[in-house]
Amino acid sequence: MIHLNEEEKRIEDEMEQSVPLDPEEREKLDSILNRARKTRAISLRITEFDLNMLKKRAELEGMPYQTLINTILRKYVTEQLVDKRELYKTVSIARESEAKYS
């Protein structure tokens, strides 16, 4: 017998409740996905210092520097790029609140 964890059970339940998309909805979804996959070459001016730093960071991350730049841009436009200072500030405030109410 296979034992599922809570997340696996939730996924299985959601799969049983899913319904196929009608052809029109499927076409809309496919169109959105195709547009999201398209790429376009651009020309970008960047200082040599920044480019060298990006290349070093990409090497540390084990990826081409263009991929790193693309990842950074995607995170920025989808508001997933985190400012470390803001994160520290948020954690500090949360800890202070926790200490105050403990």
C-alpha cells in the first residue's frame, strides 16, 4: 500500500475534481503559453564592471550569464526579486512583534 503525505493527498483530490477545458478555453491557454515562451533578442548597454560581476555570479550559480540576466529580469517584473535590506527589516519587525506578544 502506498502512503501519501498531505500535499500528495491534496494533489490527488484536486486531480479527481478537475474537468477538461473546452476547446475554446484550451486555445486561449495555449495562446498565452506560446506568447510566454517566445523570446526576442535585444541590445543592452551595460558597464564592463557590471557585466564582469554578472559573469562571475553566473559562474558561481552554474549558468550562462544571459540566463542569469533573464532570471533577474523575470523576477523583477513578476515582483519576486527580493531586496535583502527590506527582507531583513521585515524579519526584524516580525521578531520584535513576536517578542512583544510572547
